[in-house]
Amino acid sequence: MASPFLVPVAQLLRDVPSTYVVSFEAPFDEAHEFAPRGPAETDVFAEATLKVRLTLQSFSGGLRAKGKVEAPWHGVCRRCSVPVLGVSLVSVDERFVDERGPEDEEAYLIENDFVDLAPLAHDAIFLDLPLAPLCREDCQGLCPYCGIDRNEASCDCQVPLDPRWATLDGLRFMDFTSDESKEV
Ligand SMILES: [Zn+2]
Ligand SMILES: [Zn+2]
């Protein structure tokens, strides 16, 4: 079965300028090209549905691909560690060229009159994934002392006073005052 990501563009490149709208849904990573990231990292399931809606517009020597790609992601709340689900909806505006010139380092290549939209879609989604998602904006997180989920319960923990620090503070204070007195 032909991959929906591979789009024939010979005619688009012949009739400049012309446009072609590509719209499809496909598994995000059917070939399992990407290894799953660690359990604490935001990632997209290989079988998650990737939606692609792009307009391809030809110019002399290439194509512009403009539109949106969308995929659901999963991660963990950086404050309280519960699973978090979200959707990345990314605007893309990229170029495909026959040959990369000096100003086309970022461009994708047209190969054998086809463009492969998979790298473009994967790049766009991976760049958009949140590094530190929250389960909700005002997540209270876990108490660092007793581990209680502050969203569901409260505790009486207070920042413990460490006597060693108290001593150091005292020493620093004394040094500082003695320096001061020397200068005066
Ligand atoms: Zn949370
Ligand atoms: Zn606590």
C-alpha cells in the first residue's frame, strides 16, 4: 500500500505556480522508526493518529508546504507526576527543493519527483512537544518532605531548619562584620 506521506509532485513542478492540497491521517510512526523515549519524557505513541493538512505550492526549483500537522502526545506532570495527555497542533511552512542551495539548508529534498512528508511532520511534532507538561496550570505538586499530593490533601510540613546551616550563617555573619571593622 502506498504511503500517504509520499506525494507525487512531477506535475506541480511542471506547472509553476500550481497548488495541491494534501490531507490525510496516518499512524504517527508505523515503521517504528523512533525508539520510545524514557517514561518521564513527553512522547507520541507510534500508533497515535497523525493528521496532516498541507497546501503544496510550486515555484521554480521547488515547492512550499504550508499548513498544519497534529498529533496527540502523552507525558507526566512535572510537579505531581500524574499522566498527562495533550495534542500538538503545529503550523508549518517549509520548502522542498530539487537541490539545496546555500540558503536552503533547512529545506527538504524532492526525490524522484516525490516529496516525503513524514520527516517534515515528525520534525514539527517533536519540536513542539512540551518538555515539562502540567496536569493543570495550578497544579500544587507533591510535598517534598512527606510526598503527599497537595492537590488532594494538605500536610503540616515546614521547611526543616538545619542546625548546620544556622551555624554557617552565624560564621559568615561574624566574618563579614570583622571585615567591615577592619576596613573602617
Ligand atoms: Zn500535576
Ligand atoms: Zn508534607
